[in-house]
Amino acid sequence: MKKTKFMKQLATYFETFLPLNRQCSQNTISSYADGFILFFEYFEVKQGKAHYLIDYKDLTPEVFDEYILWMQCEKRY
């Protein structure tokens, strides 16, 4: 399966930037990953799009507004 530019850069962020450049602990990296897992769940449930298909064009202010509302109303965060 072909990765989008967003997914390629996100992988680099987790595999290289956080551990090597920022020297983040594994707990911090896991915490950040949990946030993206929740974001991917939102995209699957509400946008009908698998996580590996998300690209920068999908990341609009409206999507983030809806994501925040989804977390508050449906996930109770």
C-alpha cells in the first residue's frame, strides 16, 4: 500500500525526530502516538477514511473543529 506524504512524514517524526532530535523518552513517544490513534479513529468513524489515506489536504480547520467536538461529545474527553 502506498503511503501519503503525511503518513511518511509522521513515521519520520516518530522514528527519527522525537527519539533522536528531541531525545524524548519512550513514554512520551507512546503518549504522542496515543493521540494520533485517537485522531485516526475519528477519521475512520466520522470521515470514513482509513488512517493510511489521510493526507495534508484532509487536515482542514473544519476537520479539527469537528474532531474536538467529537472528542468532547462522543468520547467524553
